[in-house]
Amino acid sequence: MTDLPSRTHPRRSAAKSPRERTWKHLSPLLRLLILTQLAFNIGFYAVLPFLAAHLGTAIGMAGWMVGFVLGLRTFSQQGLFVVGGWLVDRYGVRPVVLVGCVLRIAGFAWLGDAEQTWAVIAAVLLIGSAAALFSPAVESEVARQAVVWEEKGHGPRTRVLALLSAAGQAGAFVGPLLGVLLLAVNFRTACLAGAGVFVLVLAGHLWLMPQHIPGRVRTRKRGGVGALLRNRRFLALCCAYGTYLLAYNQLYLAVPDEVERVTGSQAALSWLFALSSLLVVLAQLPVTRWAGDRLGLRRSMGWGLLLVAAGFAVVATARLANWTGIPGLLPAAGYVVLLTLGQMLVVPAARAWVPDLAEDGRIGLYTGALSSVSGLIVLIGSSATGAILDLGLPAAIPWLVLATVPVLAVALLPHRPEKAESAAAAER
């Protein structure tokens, strides 16, 4: 069962660009939520990319402690997504988003002044816990509203979710640029600016977010987790999505190692991250429009995972040739491009699939579980990847192993119900 039934309608004429047409037909609530995602990432990325350097230099933490603090932030965020999703189903979107904003404001303000280890840890836990509240709220409501948008005949729901992804990546691109400017003053100023962004988001939601969203069912009864754990199709989706996230995580694990190997430093990493963000901002909507018209959700995820596998294979091939210097960066750039193209297919499709698999009134729980279960897969997979990289195997072997994982994940993808498949075929 789902919060809303899924069906598609014939395509409308495209007099305007995909981005303009999609934005024009969005409800005020959807526009608010998508702009919220943009603001979230601007505030977040204005601070967090520079946290490790601040902890190591300004505060003087040991390297292992810096890694521990960063790991705590990730755990408090991804691990608690399922809790945040459950709270959204029980209490509604508005209160959960508002509490999340308050926690993020407090966390950033505290982090700017924190000098002792316990204070840094407490501030970072607040920051991570805040995201575990507002992210499932925003993502689940956008997914639910995207189904409504689709039902009204505006096109596949993936277009709305693609706009959410593009907004998030735009924030991820702008945030570090803002952070660099603010760090010219000091780290505390960057933290206060990040807190200021969330003050604006809090004020906007207090003013604009309705107390009750029509069609959103609040679930007062307990439970839901047991049914989720028995939902094999949803867990299969989580495994496939977790495989993509594991591949994306190599931007922080295997790719820095490769960049340093070929150039002697990691200076080029920032350019590769910028390349990924710009690709999503510029191409997400056209790619999603094409995929929605021709592929459907399952095939979009399948082709996306195969593109990710091809990215790993490109680096493996270059490793065999032992490229170095500037030419040696080309395979890493190719991996980033192929990974990002895969991301543009996988992420909107996975998020759009959740409403079809969730129980009535449990879309928040399932949206949060998608992130939490996938995050657990990344934790286990990243540990295995690190162990493989440390084994001293021939240079191409770790990348070939990584390439096989997304290929195998394609087989895990569940089949959509016959009704949804036939509707998607009619749309194409």
C-alpha cells in the first residue's frame, strides 16, 4: 500500500525548458521545500568542509580524534534518519522541520565557540541530529507531493525529485565558496553565517509551512518497523541504492588516493567535486526528463548503476597503463563524470520509488530507512574497500572489484507492480 496511488499521464507539449515547465507547475509547498533544500546545503557546506582543518590546526586535535568527530557527525545523521522519518509520520512535517532547524542553529553557534573536545562533540552531534530530523521530513513530503504532481498530468514524478537533487547540489557548490570568503575572517564567523541561514529557513517555515498538509496522514499507532523489515522489495531497493552510495563514497576514499598517486598531491580534488556539482545543476533536469520518457524507475536505476560500474572500469584500465601527471587525472575525471551521470539516474528514481513501496502513513519512516539502511551498507562496504586498498594488490584490482559491485546490484532491483509498469509503458 502507498500514501498515494501511482499512475502517469500523457506528456504535455514542451513549449518551455524542462526546468521552467517543472517549476511553473509546482505547488507553493513544493517550491518552499525545494528552496529549503538549497538553503540547507548552503548553510551546511559553508562550514563542514572546513571542520577537519579547524579541529586539527586551531584546536590541535589528533588525527584519529578528528576522524572520530567526523564519523560521529555522519553516524548521528544517517543512522538516525529512520527515527526522524518515524517522527514525521507521527507528528507531521512542520514541527519536525522546525525542531531540526533549531538544533542546527544551536549546533553551529556552539561549534563556532567550542574549544574543548567534549564541546566539539556535543555541537557536532546536534548538527548531525538536526539533519536526521529535517531531511526525512523534506524528502518524504517532496516524494509524496511529486506523486500528486504526477497525478495531475504534469509528467513523471522523477522530474520533481530531480529538481530537489539539483537544488541540493547547487547549495553544495555555493556553500563552500561562501565558506572560503567567511574563513578569511575566522571559523566562528563561518559558523554564525551557517546558523544565520537556518534562522532564515526557520522563519520561512514558521510563516509559510501549513499546520496540516492536505493528504498527509499522521500515524498515531505504534509499529511499522517490523513490516518494513519484512518488505523484501523495499530492502532490495535499499541494497541497490546503498551500492550507489558506496560508489559515491569513493570520492572521499579511493579517488583521493588515486589523485595523489598520479599528481603527488590532492589539490585537484576540489576541481573534481566542483565538476560533479556543476554537472548535476546543469544536466539533472534534462537527464531525468529523458529517463522518465524512455526508461521508467527500474531501468533508470539499472542503467545508472551500470554507468557507475563503467566509471570504476575506466580507472582500472588507466591503472593498468600506469598513467601519471595531468593525463593521469583524466581517468579520475572520467570516473566523476560517469558516477555523476549514474547519480542523476539513480537518486530521483530511488526516491520516486519509495511511495510505491511504503505502507499507508509510513512514507516518512520508509524515506528515513532508505538512508539509514543504505548508510549501514556504506559503512560496511567502505571498511571492506579500505581493507582491499591496504592489501597491496596490483593497482587495477581494487577498482575492478569495485566495478563488479554495482553490476551485481542491478540484479537486486525489485520489479515494479504490473499496474505501475503498464502505466510507465503508456507514458513512454
